[in-house]
Amino acid sequence: MSEAPDISGPRIRTPGADSLPPDDAEVRVHDARAGGVDEELDRSLRPSTLADFVNQVQVTEQLSIFIEAAKRRGEPLDHVLLAGPPGLGKTSLACIVAAEMGVPLVQTAGPALERKADVAAFLTALEPGSVFFIDEIHRLGRAVEETLYPAMEDSQLPVVLGQGAGARTVTLPLPPFTLIGATTRSGLLTTPLRDRFGVAHRLEHYSPPDLAKIVERSAGILEIEVDLEGAVAISERSRGTPRVANRLLKRVRDFAQVKGEGKVTAEVAIAALEMLEVDLAGLDRHDRILLETVATKFSGGPVGLSTLAVAIGEEEDTIEDVLEPYLLQQGLMKRTPRGRVLTQRAFEHLEIPVPEGAATLF
């Protein structure tokens, strides 16, 4: 029997991927140059080793020890829970863990696992030692989540055969594996699921110097000429998030190629970011519209969420989940029992005088 080819790095597999196509099927090879360019660039910008992962030193140091210990014992890594805001590298860390362990990576998302059969299809197709990565794991249904309990603890999958009085439970053995769960809202995880993760880490926002290193690294991969001042200008407006920094870098690259000489300097970066309406605090046009509406139309607040949504023409969910988190984090807005209220820092950032009567709110 011929040996399987040695493929380095994590292999992303899905159930049924090894099945052969029909004899009369037309086999097509996808050329990445023909489409999906941004997606391929996003993947290429991800760090491939723990040494390349910037900023989260405490997380990477602990993971490196746990991975090395598991490799010496010849066992899979204990289950890992990664929490934190979007864009900080949770998916990248999952890929790195699989690469460092030298095992396949099977990836899915919580909303995609709607039934117990969906989980069973993934788990039974795993190779020994595989990394099973579930993004947005807090969105798993309760029945699906309970299916993971015996799989995580005992590497077993109970399956109910039949219905009614004739139903019986058959336990299927599973290969040892590592479950990595990523969540942006760890508070929504149930306690039984959270307690079954042996390793839990929370990723924090990045400092501008660390983001500048990421911008310089990404610029080298994308073959963009960028100086230190240009990288710093981008990093300062990236909301402490590598994903935002890489996105802004690509748009500044476009500006530099069309309006400049192709090199990203501080002047070019600032001009491009001003064109994109991203200010020094990382706020975009939609953020400023929200702040200006509360400041001018409602005298700094308090204003209810439904009223604010109508005033700016946005959905309430968009305000709560997209716009408000960063404004609250930066201390520009606060939630009170009476509604949303701007802080004095928000008025200073907007360069708007504090309305009479609003000073009592501070």
C-alpha cells in the first residue's frame, strides 16, 4: 500500500472530503489568482508560528509550554477556549496550535451545527490527535452542546437508535482530539461547557507599537514599501485590532499606488485615512454620526436606544453590537438606566461645547 504524502502545516478538512468523484465528473482546479484575492491575502497575513504571534505574550508562552508537554507525552493538547473581541487572532491561534502539534485542523462555526447529527459527522471523521475548531462556540444550541460533553471528557459519542420503547443507546468511540472554541461573548457560555476546557485564555487589544510591528510584517508579505512613521500612523487608528490594521493597510496601499509614488509614508497614510474618514481615535463616519447626534440633538443625553436608532437611521442591534462597544471602551459614551449619555471626553473629541445642563451628568 502506497504511503500517504507528507503535508506540512495544518490541513483543513471537512466530512466527506476524502470521497472520490464519479468517473464522468469534470475535475476542476481552482486558481486562486482568478478570484477570492482578498480572502487569500487575509490568510497569508496570519502568523504561522507562536513566535510570529505579536502582543499576546502570556497566551503564547503558556500555549508553547502546553503544546511541548503534550507532544512529549504523545497526547493531544487539552481542550482550549479562546475568548476576546473579534479580530484579535483567535482563529490564527487555532491554526498555529494545529501546525505546532503537526495535526490536521477541522474548522466549523457554532451556527453551522444545528443538529446532533452535524456534530457527529465532524467528530466521527476526525483523525487521531486532530484539532476541531468551533468559531463562535457560544452560539451552539443546548442539545448540540450537550452532545460535546461526553466527546470532550471520555472521547465517546452516545447515539440513540430507534424511537419509543424500542430505542437504545449505542456509544461510539472517538479518536483523541483537541477541541478549540473561540467566542466573542464568553458570558453566554454555559458553565458546564466552560468548565470542560482545560486551557482558557482571553485575548486583549493590541498597543500601537505592537500593531506597527504587525503592519510592517504584513507590508513585507504584501510587498508594500512602508516606513516606520507610516506604519505608526496606521496602527494608531486601528482600534487596537490587527484585522483592522491589515484592512487599513490594504486601503492605504491603494491610495499610495494611485495618488502617491507607491510608498506608504506618514503623509500618505494620514491622507488616505482622512479620505477613509478614520480619525485619530479610530472612529469612522458612523461612529461620529452617533456621537454628534447625541451631542447636538439630545444635548448629550440621556437618550433611549430606540429613539437613537430612529434618529440616525440604524437598527438597534447595529448600535448595540457594532457601534457602541468601541465607544464605551474608549470612554466616549456610557449606558445609564435612563439611556445613553456622552462623556466630557466625547465633547472634547468632537470639539463641541458642552450644552448647558449636560455638565451635571459628568
